[in-house]
Amino acid sequence: MMKISNNIFFITLIFGTLMTISANSWLGAWMGLEINLLSFIPLMNNDKKNLLTSESSLKYFLTQAFASSILLFAIIMMMFFYNNNFEMFFNLNEMLILSTLLLKSGAAPFHFWFPEVMEGLSWINGLILMTWQKIAPLMLISYNFIYNFFMISIILSMLIGSLGGLNQVSMRKLMAFSSINHLGWMLLAMMNNELLWLTYFMLYSFLSASIVLMFNNFKLFYFNQIFNLSMMNPMIKMFIFMNLLSLGGLPPFLGFLPKWLIIQNLTNMGQFFILFLSVCLTLITLYFYLRLSYSMFMLNYQKNSWNLNNNYNNKMSSINLILNFTSITGLVMIFLLYMIM
């Protein structure tokens, strides 16, 4: 019975997002966001083993309901201003709508709820929150953006996403701060080219899926689990940290490709200051990924000779293997195809 209800909620979750994207009015988009929200709450409560699930679902509901109520208020006020020709309030109203959409997507400075909610979710629900749940707000943001307000959100998202992950020991919170940083890059791409941010979002979703499915497969939630698992196959450890480096955007992994496209686009447009700032802030995320990878491979790797027999699952599923291989070698394969063609 539980599985049937989960399937129904998952279908309505997808339907809510598609309804928002295809809506031809703000009211229709708001209705789609509400359907999406009310479908995701029951899915969040599936993991009975995690005691933080109820707390996370309540935090998510209160934050999203608050954002939805302000969005509805802003939509009504926009209709009122339009009908009464109060054009002086249009910019204020647009900023209010944009703020609520940034709150829904988890972008800085409205990111306060995102890491806390992620900490209480299962890996699969966390993946949905990091990827699918961002589609509807980001599509609405792309219809309605203010340049100066965007720049503040972009810089803060990159700054908080970088600095917030420095002292984290929880993998879920680390992925949350990484998502905030990537959201800054998506907003930066959105300012210049709609196709560019969609490309970035698809590649980010692919990379997140590859690493989250790996964590879910081995039930990894904290870094000390990886350090202490001396029985884990070194090849699997290599896949995990190469995926993290790919997510951070280190060449020659696939994660560098969307950043490369944005850097090229900003260079062509002459926006060197924001480009320099973005690259510098993203290097901080690469720093803590590299620090963890280096310490795991070089310094903190211990293997007890007496712990030879264990029941630990050292196998990767075929889908994990395909996703990881593509994430690590994708950029090289694209380059080779480009050279051949």
C-alpha cells in the first residue's frame, strides 16, 4: 500500500513541476508549485530509520508555505497595480516575486533552510531536493529577473556555498552547500543565456545523481565512515573522490565542462570582474574536496591486517559504474568526438 501511495505522490510531484513550467499565468505557476510541495512532503517522511525526517519535512513545509504565501500576495498585488496603472510599484513587486522564488530554490541569502532539511533526508529524497525541486523556481526566475538583485544573490550563493562546506563532516550538508554554490553558477549562466543554464543544470543533475547513488549504495553519510572503512575496495574510494572532484569542476572531469562554457561566455561578453570572483570562490570548494581526497589517499588510509573477513558490500551496481565512468571520463570523450568530427 505504501509503495502505491509513493508512486502516486511521485507522479503528482512531476505533474506539479510540469504545470508550473507550462503555465501561461502567475496564478497557474503558483498552483503548480503548491501541488509539487504537497506531493514532496509525504515522500520526505518515508525514511522511518532517520529521526530527523519529521523535523526536516516540517522545516521544508513551513519555509515553502511562507514563500508561497508571499508569492501569492505579490501576484495579487501585481494584478492590482497593473489594473490601476501604478507603474512605480512594478519593480518592488518584481523584487518580491524574485525573492520568494530564490527562497524556494535555496539560493543565498535565502539558503538558511536548505542544509538543515538535507541533513534529515534519505539520499534519494536529497537528490530530488537538489535537482528536480529546483526546476520550477529556476524556470520562473528566468522569466523575471533584476540584474542588480541577481548579482547580489550570485556572489552570496558562491561565497556561502564555498565557505559553508569547509568544516562539514556530514556528506549531506556538504552536498547541500555544494548545491548552493552551483546554484550561483546557474544564476550567472541565466543572466546571459537561457540554453547555458539549462545545460549546466542537466550536467549538475547528472553529476549529483552519480555521486548520490554511490553514497546511497554504500550507506555513507559522514566522512569518517569512508576513512574508517579499511575493508572498502580502494577502486571504489577512488571513484567516490574523483566524483567529488568532478562535482567541484576540476579538469579533466565532466564537471569542468559547464563551468568552461560559462567562463567562455562571460569572456566573450567582457564581464571579467564577476568571472574572476566566481572562479576564485569556486576554488575554495575545490580546496576542501582536494583536501579530503588527499588526506584519504595519502595520510589517513589505514588497513588492518587482522580484519580480512568482512561482510561489507564491495560491489557497485551497473548503473553506478556507468554514471561514475561517464562523470570521470566524459569531458575527454567529448573532446575526442569533437576532434574526430
